[in-house]
Amino acid sequence: MTLNRGRSPVLDPLPQLLDGLPAWQATVALLVLSIGAAVLLEFVGIRFALRFVSRTETTFDNIVVSELRLPLVVTVGLAGIYLLTQVSSIAESTLVTQTTLDTFFGRPSLSVIVLAWAWALNQIVNRAVEEVKDRGQRFDFAPVFSNVWTIVVTVGALAALLRLWNVDITPLLGAAGIAGVAVGFAAKDTVANFFGGIALYFDDTYKIGDYVVLDSGEAGTVVKVGVRSTTIMTRDEVLVTVPNSLLNAARITNESAPTRRKRVRLPIGVAYGTDVDEFETLVLEVAEAETLVLDSPKPRMRFRSFGPSALEYELLCWVRSPTRAAKAKHALNRTIYKALDEQDIEIPYPKQDVYMHAADTDSPPPEDATAAETAPAGADDDRARGR
């Protein structure tokens, strides 16, 4: 008994096992072997694997074993039906041709195997994404890859089925290429936003919860990173949606990276003649007593320049997050003003002195006034008429 050409080398020992058996006995032997192997795999192999992976700390191996359970059992179980269509003695003993036997039994069994494996591979990735997406903000973009993987598996399974049924996919590839070009031109903005989002994810530009400042001046906390756009909530609790393609090409300042703390710069002017040592000590004490200011790094004072009307200082301190910077500035300004006022330390402001002098009555009148008094009558009317 021989098998058809094109048979896999893995199946070479089967002719020796079935040699000399009638067709019906070979059929029973193949079915018993395949079904028995499927039952043995289900109740022994799979259960042992599930018991083993249940003892591990990670859940990914549980996902892989549980999802591969169906395609493995289906493959082993349907292997016998497929092999029946490939044994020539069995095909010769039937009333139909081997082509018909392969069409109604061989290819359908392989099709079921392909679909089972496609479903399992898709489920493995989807369940893995569901497992990690809630573990941290780093994986918030993972569902996008789950959708992409589903598309890839679906297209791959469809191509395999068409190939299995001897359907020429060359015209379909040409039509798909033309359709892809048309869709690309029609939805170029959407495609640009999609790939822009993927680029932002791999670059790790920002994540949900980060406080970012755009080059347009808009600032806020990232609340959603989608396939097409990113949503930012400003301090006024207004949602701003920005396309990913624009963010990918824009300059973004992430004030929450690499650490979430933010430095606050507070300019302060003090009058000339002030004791700078006393002034610096007073301001640092105020900054260290403020609860919004971090103890480490310690606040510090910097003498920046001699201003037109003041000694220009700058207080440098740190707050826990960028969203606390404005509140910390407000609290520090109030407290520093009160402390300086209590210590009679002047906060100068720009001012101008205007001097006014009384006119001298004994001085001769201006030349313009004398000329006006001696001008003939009607001269003003002539000048008004343009003469």
C-alpha cells in the first residue's frame, strides 16, 4: 500500500504499519489511532501541562497552554481523516474518485485545522494584551497591537484557505493593491495618525498621567492615548484632542519625565541697601516651611543681576508634580510678601520723579508770544484760509 505523492516525510512509517491490511481495516486503524491520540493528548498531555503551569508565577504560560489545547486536539483528531484521503488503497475501494474524496474529506479537515490554529494564535495575543493593559500606563497602547494582530491572523488564515482550495490569489493581490492605494489616498490623515501613534508609543514620548506642554502653548495632563489622537486635559478641565500625526511632528515638553517632580523658579526683587544675608535666610526659611515644597533637593537662592531699581534674586525649589507648581508659587508669593513686610524689607517697584518749577514773571515773554501780539489784525484769518 502506498501513499500519494506530495505526502509529508513525517508520514513515511504509516505505509509499513498499514501494509497488508484491507481497506476497511486500514480505515479503522487510522481512525482509532487519531481519535485515541486526541483523547490521550486531551486527558493526559494537556491536563499535565495545565497542572504544571498553574504552579508558575506568570499567567502567560497558562494562556498559551489553554489556548493551544483546542488546535492540538483538533489537529491530532482530524489527522486520521486527512490521511484516509491520501491512502491509495482506501481511495480505490470507494465508489468515488480520489479527487472527490479529497474535496469532501481531506481539504475540509485541513481547513478546520487552519481555522483552529488561527483562532488560537489570535486568542493568545488578545488574552495577553488583556492581561498586561491594566498593569501600568506603559501598556495603555497595547490594544492597538491586538487589533493589528487580529487583522494579520485573519488575512493569513484567509490566504492559507484559498491556497488550500487551489484558488489563485494573484488577481486578488492586484485588486487589493489598487484598493490599498485608493484607501491610502482617501484616508491618508487617518493612516498618518495611526502610524504617528505607533511612533509615539515606541519613542515613549509620554504616557497617561504625564503633564505635557505643546509647542502651541497648550499644556495639560494626558488622559487618553488612542489610535487616531491623544486627549489632554488642561488645568481648566477642558479636554483638548490632538491628532497623533501633529504630535509626532511637534515639539513636546514632558514635564513628568524622567521624574515627576518639577522645579519652580520664583523671581524676587529687593531694594538696594538691603542686608542680602538676612534677606536670603528669610526667604529660604519660608520656602522650607512650605508643605508643597520638597525637602530634597533643598531650596536655594540665586542672585541673578543688578536691576534698574532692585537686586534681582530667584528662588529655586522643587514640587512633587508639575500640577502643583502654580499652587506652590501662589503660596510662596503670599508668605514671602508677609515675611518681608514684617521685617521692614522693601520690595521696590519702578518709579519716576517729576519736578515742577514756577514760572518767573520778571522774565521777558517768549519770542513766539511777542510775534503773536504784534501781528496785524486778520493775519490769523488769512492763515486759516491758506493764504
